[in-house]
Amino acid sequence: MPRFKFVAMDSQGKETEGVLEAESQTRVLSLLREKGFFPTNVTEIGSTVVRAEVKKSQTGLNREIKLPPFVQDFLAGKVKNKQLMVVTRQLSTLLEAGVPLLRGLQILLRQEAHPTMRKSLSGIQESVEGGSTFAEALAQYPKVFNQLFVNMVRAGEAGGVLELVLLRLAEFMEKSERLKNKIKAAMVYPIIVMIIAMGILTFMMVWIVPKFSAIFQGFFGGSQKLPGLTRFVIGISNNAIGYGGWIIVGIIVAVFVLRAVYKTRKGKLGIDALTLKLPVFGKLSRLSAVARFARTLSTLLTSGVPILQALTIVSDTVGNALVSKAIMSIHDSVKEGETVAAPMEQSGVFPLMAVSMVQVGEESGALPEMLAKVADTFDNEVDTTVEALTSILEPIMIVLLAVIVGTIVIAMFLPIVTLIGKVA
């Protein structure tokens, strides 16, 4: 009967090696599972494994090039929220099924294709095997697992409900991603129309208008005899051609300056405050920030994270400096023994409906549940606003494009109409 060498893990995550006699590899796997082990490797003794080793030449074109770590990370790509959400949900399912954490990490590592995620899972597995907690291992990879993720896992480990916390994290990321996609979808249409409008405008100003201008110069002998609207359009065209390079450079410089200002504390606060005051878009930004605040805080509190620590985490993940400042004022007030609702109202950032719902949650002792309802309410508000925004922007952009193109066309045909009138 064939003999098989196996490597398996027990329910405590301890690795065990041994040899079993069985009819097949499948039978060995069944026997190990019946004994409460989780097999990680089963190999028939006596089977020959042929391995071809290719020695790389260190000279000429065959020399192995080792890139710096930051270049390797850039080429590997960033782990997207969707990929992290899938891994989190899978690990939650494995733990709920009774699979030990180490074995679950091995299963995920085996099937993961993304280079950065594979590297992270491999390092996390080694850290956990070395005696670190799961949260400590995750904290070593802040580019993949943010502060919110790490703190929730830490709370889950402390409370013995890691699989439940991971499930909540997956659901939280799923809802956050859905909200983000809705906002992106609302922005796609106007951006596409703007790009098309700018392309048409540039083409007409750089190619069409100069040709008409040359024709008019021959007929009228000078621009002073042309209609005012025609002179205006030709003037814009001449400036665009003459100073086009400087205009492009100016736009690029302005973008870089704006980005540099946004990286400063005061600049970010001022720009984010201005964003909240914009018509329609400001409302959308405020609603999404409040929904993110309520959803994140609810998830953290439900998972057992202390409220002061939860508020600190939320302030770093809310995505708007003005809302983040308001959250830190709530943190300071709660630290002094006050309620959450009072500083929320004083900040002037949160809608009165959100403040009232939080106040009811505090009074009834069900703040996490009420925060979840606040998040659902404002998610629906975001849906309504996105639909209204799309319906408003569509005709506005079409009319704007028609006005721009129509103005140029009329300006070019006015002199022709004048000439026809003189001939007639």
C-alpha cells in the first residue's frame, strides 16, 4: 500500500508532520480531516519530483535586474478596496467555518493573484506564526490595511468575535464602495460632455475660425468692418493660437499650486470648506461625508472599539478636513463628559436630522444602531441627489454646448450674410 508524507495543522494552528498508509491521496486527506487536522501538504513517498533549475547568467543581456523596493511596489499596483473586500469576506467565511486563522491565511495566499496582496498575506502569515496578533501583523502593512481595519480587528480579537468583525468590515467596505461608485457615476456624464465641448471649441478656434478670418480679410480688407460678434470670436481665436502654449503652462502650474496648497493644513481646510458651499455638488459632498461618518462610527462601536478611539479613527477616514475638524471637536467634548449630539449641532456641519437621530440613539442607549440608520438615510439622500444632479446637468450641458457652438457659427456667417445683402 502506498505511503504518504503529510504536513497538517491542528485546531490550535500548530503544524504536525507524519506518514500514513492509504489507497490514495484523497483517502489520506479524509483520514486527516476525521482526526481534526487541516492538511496543507500531502506527498506520496517514493514519487519522483523533477525540478528544472535554470541558472541565470550574470553577464550580458541575461543579467538579472533587481529593481528597488519602491519601484517593485509601484509596478505591482495598489490593492483596490474591492479586492480587499473580497479577501476580508473570504477570511470571515473560513473562520466562521472553524478553519484556524493560519490555515485561512494559507488558503487565501494560495489563491491570491494580486502581487501586493500576496506579499502582504505572506508577511502577515509569518508574523502570526512568529507570535504576533493578527492586528499587529496587519499594522505592518498600512498601505493595504488602514487604521480603521486594524483597530476593528484588534477589537474583534479582544472580544473573541474576529469572524463577525471581518464580516462587518466586508459589509462596510461594500456599502462605502457602492456610495463612492454612485458619486463617480454622477460625475462621469458632465466630465465627458465638458471634454467633448472643449475639444470641439479648440478645433473650431484653432482650425475653422482662422480660415474664415483669412477669407474675411480678403473681402472686407480689415477686421474693423466686421460685425462685433465676429471680431470678438476672431479675437479669442487669435489669442488662443498666439498664447496657447502659455495658457496650457498656466493651467498646469495652477493645478500644481492648487495641489501644493491642498497638502497644507489650512489649504485643505479652506478648499474642503469651499467644496461644501458649492451649489448641488456641495450638498452631495456633505451628504456623502455625513453618511461615511455615521457608517464608520457605527461599525467601530458595534465591533467594540471605545468611542474616543473610534472618533479619532473616523476623523482620519471621513475624507473632508472641515468634517474631520468637527469630529475632533466632538471627540474633545465627549472626553469632557458631554454627549455626541450637542457638539454635532454646534459644529454647523451636520444636518439637523442627523443630530436629532443621534440624540435619540444616545437617550435610548442604542447609538450604534441609530448611527447605522443615519448612514442608510443619508445614503438614500445621496441617491436622490445624484439622480437630480444627473437630470439637471444633462440639459444644462447640452444647452451650453449648443450655445458655444452656435455663437461661433453665427459669428462666422454674419459677414457672409452682410456680403450677400450688398450683392443683392
